Amino acid sequence: MNSNPILGTFFHAVGGASASSCYLPSQKTKQWSWGTFWLVQSAFAWLIMPLVVGYLTVPDFFFILKTAPASAFWGAFWLGAVYGFGGMSFGFAIKHIGYSLTYSISIGLSAILGTMTPLLLHGEVMHYFMRPGSSIVLVGMVIAIFGICFIGLAGFRKEKDLGELKNAAHFNMTTGLILAIIGGLLSAVFNISLETGKPIADMAALHGAGEFEGNAKLIVSTAGCFLVNLIWFIVAGIKDKSLKEFTASSGISVGQRAKNTMWSALAGTMWCGQFFFYGLGHVRMGNFQFISWVLHMSMLIFFSYGVGLLMKEWKQVSKRTYYILIFALVLLLTSSVIISYGSWYGEQIMK
């Protein structure tokens, strides 16, 4: 396939928009605990939709999974399982510090670590950063790091601002920050999981999957993630007796349970959608596919601000805090533009 970093950036933006708003449907669920919502959305995000998408877009999908190299299959699966704990931490962080800060801190860490770790593991850092355009890409990544730092500053200032307001909504930056960092560190593992599953994608390409080759390896990584969440929330559901929310004995009407299931399924589908478009963007980045993760995550952070504004998360902060937030947003947007341009420039020189 011919590389096209500009189009690849567009697909990463679409995926980022889908991911940044995937938890909004949780606001529509009524009479369900967070664990019940999480179980349903995770089933769609990490099992049902990856299977459906893989089956519809990858020829001989189940044959490829059956005959995939064991090292690639189980390596991707167990690394995906590690990410499962990160997904849970991410979800709980949202409850403490909101959408925009959780996405910015957690995904910001994931962007840098998820990009650099595979290169370090394969000893390819110097190789990639000696290519034409790589210095431009590196500048973009450094700007992204500064953007993340200013986001953290805005978060602590927000906590101070809200603390000075009487009857301000509950906001705990310290607890949320710890959870967001854990989520970010383990989220980076998901990209390593996807890289580990690359031989599965290569098999899909040989079977004619084309631009959808990445959908073959996605289900392996997400299945590991789903297993961890399934066990965790079933045990938690038994302990706090929330599993009965799936049944009539909970007193929740059939109609309400159906609506809750629909909204939870939509949340999971939107989460899965990010990696459908991630795959389309990744294959178009040419020789700079390694920066797909940081580019995709930067887009996700950018759009999460829109979600945060819709949720009125920054309504009560001071002007100074808001200006710091806007400055951080400009830095992240600038970094995405620079990374995209550097990738495109490098592709033109190497043709």
C-alpha cells in the first residue's frame, strides 16, 4: 500500500475522536453501578466488536488466529492482560479528576512510553531517528511532553480553584493523578502488545487483508484485557451484590436494563472504533509507523478537551488556570502537526 501520512493523520484523528468520547454514554445509564456498566462496555470493546470487525475485514480470520505463531499470540495476549489493569485505573481516574485531565495525563504518558519502548526493546532507536524527517518528528514529541507537563499544572491549579469554592464538586487531583499515571504506564503496554502481535497482522496481509491487516492482531490483545476485567468485576459484583442489576430481582425495569445495555454497548463499540481507525492510519504512515501511537494519543488528548468542555469540567476555574489549559492544548495540537509534517517530509525524501 502507498504511504500517505496526511491521510494517516486524518484516520488517527477520527480514532482519537471516537476514543475520547467513548465513556460519555455512561452518563445515560440509570440505576446501574459503575461495575455493571464496565462489564458490558468491556465485553463489546474488547471481545465482541474486535471479533466482528476481524471477521468482516480479514479473510480466513479464524484460520489465521488458529495457526498464528504461539510466541506472538500468547505474548500479545498476556501483555493485553496487563493493560487490563490500566483500563480499570483509567476508568476510576475519570471519576476523580474528570475526562480531560485523565485523558491528558494518562494518554500523554502512554503516547511517549508506548512509542519509545518498542524501539528500545528492538534496539532500533538510533536507526529510526537517523532517517530523513526524524529530527522534525523528535521536535514534535518533545513539544508533546511539554504539553503534558502544562496539563498537569492546570490540573493542580484546578484543584486549588475548586477548593476555594464553596460547595464545589468533588475533585481529588492526588488520587486521580496516581490512577491516571498507572493507567498511562499500563496503557503503553497495549502498544507493545500490538507490536508483539505483528506476525499475526503479517499473516493477515498475506491472506489479502490489505489495509485491515491490523484487525487480525487486535482481538488477541483485547481478549487478554477483557479476561482481567471480566474476572475482576465478576468478583467485585459478587462481593457488592451488583450483578443482580442484570436481572429482574434488582427492581430495574426491562426497558431500563435494555437502555443501559444499549448505552454501554455503544461505549464499548466507540472504544473499539479507535483501533479500527488506528489500523487504517498506521498502515499509511510508511517508514514512520512507529510514531502512530504518539500521534494517535495526541489526537485523543486534543478531542478529550472538547468532551471536558461539554461536561463543563472547567467552568469554575480561574482565568489563569484556563489560559494554562489552552496553552497546553495549543502545544499538543502543534506537536501533532509537526509530527505529521515530519513523517510526510521523510517519506518524500526517501521515495
